[in-house]
Amino acid sequence: MAIPFVELNKINPSSIIELFELELTVGTHIAAGNPQSLPTVYRFHAGANLNNFGEVIFQSNSYQRVAVQIEGFEKKSTGTISRPTITFSNLGGVVQNPSTGLVITMSDFLNSVNLVTPHNDLIGAKLTRKMPLASALDNSNFSSGSNPFGTPSSDRLRDEIYVIDRKAVENRQVVQFELT
């Protein structure tokens, strides 16, 4: 992974796309041995990248569209450490098992996690924020079959890794987590 300084310094650089990976731990978030063969990594994007309201393919991994809002990402050298939040719509949209295509609400997703470890609510799950450039996306994202921004590559900004610290809000409309 190289930081794309040359691309970012162009007069008209390609867009930065936000992708997220939520990594669950077998034994804490998923039953030991994973008897239901559930995925341990959920890949998603905020739903509106490059006018694409469906899946985004990056490095052959599919990132599903999920109604999510992420706030509070800051980089500063003094003062308190930022505590970003991630807010999921609780109206459905999380594909629990890609092989069945079952779409559930975030509350239902948390209930399945809490069956393994009561009151866990995804605490300790790792969230990775990936920020590739549009020029790094796979060709399959484009109707022409070719990336108009350049040749797909691994160039992207540094990954930012966070851990879910606590569930801040859960109601009928949203579920919000605080990250560290």
C-alpha cells in the first residue's frame, strides 16, 4: 500500500472513497467454532460512492451498501483524543449471511452477537476505515468495464483502525457506537 502523493497533488485528483470493514471475533461475537459459518468480516460503504448505490468492489472484495453515518474522525496533536461515532440505520440492511442473502436490522444483528456473549453489543470488534482513490477501484465497478480514472492499484490513504468501545444509542431508528 503506497500513499498516493502524486495523485493527490494533481490539479484534478480522483475522489477518495470511504470503505469500512467490521471484524468480529469468534468466541466473543460469533459462537466458538462458527457452527453457522457466518462471516467474521463485514465489508460496507456509506451508500453513495461515485454515484454507485450498490456494492463497491475494491481489491476483489465486495463492500455492501449500508445506511450508516460516521462522524468525529479527527487528527490532532494536542488536547483530548477524538472519539468518533458510527450510526447505523436500524431499519434493515445488514446482510448477516451472504450465502442466504438474509437482510436483518442492526438490533437483530446485536441480538445474535449477544447470544454468544450476553450484553456484548459488539464491544471489542475492530472497525477499519479504508480510503482508496477512485482510480484504485476494480474495473467491475464501472458500466464500461474499465476504470475511467486509471488502472486499479493498491494506492490508498493509510488505513485507520478503531475498536468499538460502547453502544451509545439503540432505538427503532438507529444504533450508534462510540469508537476508540
